[in-house]
Amino acid sequence: MADVFRFRTAGADDRDAFLDMSREFYASDAVLHDVDPAFHEKAFAELLRSGTYLTCYIFTCGNQTAGYALLSKMFSREFGGMVVWIEEAYVRPAFQGRGVGGTFFRWLRENVPAAAYRLEVEPSNVRARRLYARLGFSELPYVQMVIRGEGGASRLCGKNATFL
């Protein structure tokens, strides 16, 4: 029998699970660098404050937490409407390869309408890139650039933090 995955909006009771998974995600090879530890708490506080531009979905399989996705929303002239930016999509190792990622992205398109869905993926994350391509995502020919504002980190943390 196939696994049944469910997706729900994170609530206050999900704090510990979210923080654990967020730390797991940022300690993985799926990201360029870790983030300031305070940012995990800051993100959770913001997603509880308002769903206007930040939403978190918790992935479950039975009574187990399988992962999460953190989404930002913005209006894009390039796409002519609301764009959902998948900031983070994390599946715990015990659930990887069991269909939760593909199931979530199909659920997302059915339940969170948008003009476009965007995400970032590390070039070395071949498994994720194959999944995203199978789901219809295509690479954009952009180079992303960043400069920190007053409220951002003064430095990046972790293994590949060679900029800023």
C-alpha cells in the first residue's frame, strides 16, 4: 500500500517540529550555507503572525512528521500575478524517495493558485533537480545577487559562506 501524505498549515503546536526540521535542512547539503540560529525562531514567529506573505506547510504520513515547505508570496510583473516562491522544501531522510515531494508539489498547484511557482536548488542536488524537471519546472537564466539590509544578517554562516 502506498504512503498517504497530508499537508497542513503550520500552527503554534508545530514549533518544535518546525525548528528541528529547519535546523536539519540548513545542516544538509541542500543549502549553500547555514543561517544565523536566531533566524529559525524568527521565521516561525513570522509565519504564525500572518499568512499574507509567508506560509509553512507541514508534511505528515500517519502520525509522523515527514517534512515541511516554507512559501513566500509576491506579485510579479514578469508573470502577471501572484508568484509563490518555495523558499524551503525539506523531506526528512526516512521519507525521501517515497513520493512526498512530488505529492506536495501537485497538492500545492491544486490548492495554492498562483501565476507561477519558483524555487532555488543547489546545482549539485541532482535528485531534487530531476524531480523539479519532472514536475514541469525549468531553469531560469538568471544570476541572483543580494545585499543585506539593516534587518538581515551581517554575515552568512556555514560551509560555503564565501560572500557577504
